[in-house]
Amino acid sequence: MEPLRLPCYCGSLRQASRVVTQLYDQALKPSGLKITQFGILRLLGACPGLTTGAMAELLAMDSTTLTRTLKIISDSGWIKATPGEDRRERRWTITSEGEERVSQAMPLWKNVQKEFAEMASDVDLEALTRTVHQLVLKAA
């Protein structure tokens, strides 16, 4: 059986997201990271000291889901929190263990990026990412 073509825009995007996430998660498995964790670690590597709220905004994620993922990553020792301006605020940074994990995952990610591009060779991926980003900006 093949997946159903859905008439719902949201359902179609979620269906595509699940399939692509599974592809990336499988490729990253040897590194011990999921694609969501990899993205967060890369973001913190580029922008250390972000608050949970700022990360949620940048990633267009709800805070509850992000907080759950941050706990898993933090418990693994890949990120750490320091107090912010008030006691409720936390500022997140990637640890050396997190940087090492990203380094291990990077070649796997590059390979799956290439694999995805080859699989979707008949799709204008630049236009796709631009369009999806426009949708995110309008809906967020």
C-alpha cells in the first residue's frame, strides 16, 4: 500500500514531515541524535545563550514540545542552562559533549541531505524551502 494523498493542507504537510523526519532520524541513528535534537544543538552552537522562548520562536515550535526536547538533550549532557535575568528564565548553551555529538552527526546529516536531494531531483528544493518558510512566517 502507498500513502494516501490527503485533501487537507495541514494533513499533507504533516504527512510529508513524518516521512522526511523518519528518513533523517534513521540516517542520524549512529550518532545517537534525532533530527530535532541535531537542529537545536546546531542552533545553540551558532547562537549560544538563547532562552527557551527565543528558541521556540526561531524554530516555530511550541514551548512545551521544545521544553521536553531540551530536557532530554540536557539530561544527556549536550547542553546546559544558566540562569537568565530573572529566576524563571534559562539561557542555553551547547557543551563540549554536544559539540562533539554534532561533529559526529554532521557527515551523516550531509549524506542524508544529498540522498534527499537525489530522491527529489525532480523537485525545485530551493523553491520548496522558500515556500515552506513563507508559510511558516504567515502562519506563525
